[in-house]
Amino acid sequence: MGEAKMCGRFERHSALSEFSKIVAGLVAEGIDPLPPSYNIAPSQVALVVRHQTGAHRVDLLTWGLVPGWMKEPGKIRPINARAETIHQKPMFRDAFRHQRCLVLCDGYYEWKKLANGRKQPYHLGRTDGSPFVMAGLWSDNAHAASEGIQTFCVITTPASGEAATIHHRMPVILPRAAQTQWLDPSVSKTEQVQELLLNGDVDLSVYPVSTFVNSPANNSAKCAIRLAESVTGAN
């Protein structure tokens, strides 16, 4: 797997104790301490927050949404959903109403085609280095495997600020004030949920990283280290 589609790769290295500072009422019972994951790719598992049994609980879900109604899940397992049309698409419509989640993240990667034709990977994250959460949808499908499978996708929106210099889309990064309503399955009116997806000004820093990140098999801090040298052909 080479350069990914937006948003097709992200990283999570902060401990759950750090995410508890930005997600109100976070409960991580039953989740073993996980090592950092610097190169999360589609079909891999990631930490996701859902509203279950009256609390905001952390679980491991597989990236690539398989709707619960799909009797014979195929190869099409979307990793992204567009915020503008998410409520209209059969693939996402049910989850949009009642199965929304937060995806724990420290940064994500994008590939930009340079003037010299080469594709350069970039890391995008908060300027202060703090973790954040991406808006997502989740689903539970009993047909996808003998024991079933729980999956998620990331919601995207038109890019703004520095992120727009790399790609025209970016994840919806939810502020703390919108998280509780986003997770609440009783909040189901389309207009109300869509309002939560209006991404405010998110201060992201963008910097080039090594092509080491191109392969999902590479999963170390090296993936997210800023390149020391300037990028030839960036302009």
C-alpha cells in the first residue's frame, strides 16, 4: 500500500490519560495499555470512543466501515465519509443518526504531489503537539466474520488553514463542547447533527516527514519525525 487517500493514515502515541483531558467522562475499563501506533492504516484497529451503557467508553475497532445491514461485506469498506453528504448516503445514513464516535489521534498524514512529480508525505497535527479527536461513525456487523466485526470511518470536511496547502479535505476535529452531543445517540435530527460537524478554526501545524511512513509495515516514531532538510520541488 502506497500513499493513502485522505484521510488514509494517522497516528496515536499519547496515553489514554492524555485523552481523558480532552474527552469528558472518558472510560477505558477493559482496555489494556496500548503501545503508541505511529502509522495506523485502513483495516487496522484503532482506539475509538462511543457512548455505551451511559458512559464514553474506549474500544478497539477496525478502520473501514461495514454497515450492520450488509449481509455480504465486500471489498468496499469506506475509511472516510464526507460531512456534506453523509446523511444522504445509504452506507452511512443509519450510523449518522445513532452510531457516532470519536477517533483518538495525535496527527494524520497526507501526500502532496510536488512540482518535480514526487509525492511527499506530510504530518498534520496541533501546533502545541496536544492530541485531538476526529469525528467518526461506527457499526457492528454480525455477518462480516464468524464472531462479527465492529468498524469505523473518519468524517472529512473541506480543508482550511495550513491543512489546505496539502490537501483539499481534512478530518472533522471536534472540540470538547461538541463531543457529548456527537456521541449521544438520542441526538438524531439531521440538522442538529450536521451543526456539530461545522469544523471551527483548527490550528494545525504541517511539516514534511520521511517516505518511511509510506509503508504501513513501518510503525515507529520515525514516521512522524520532521525532515531536517528542506523539500526539493515543494514550490
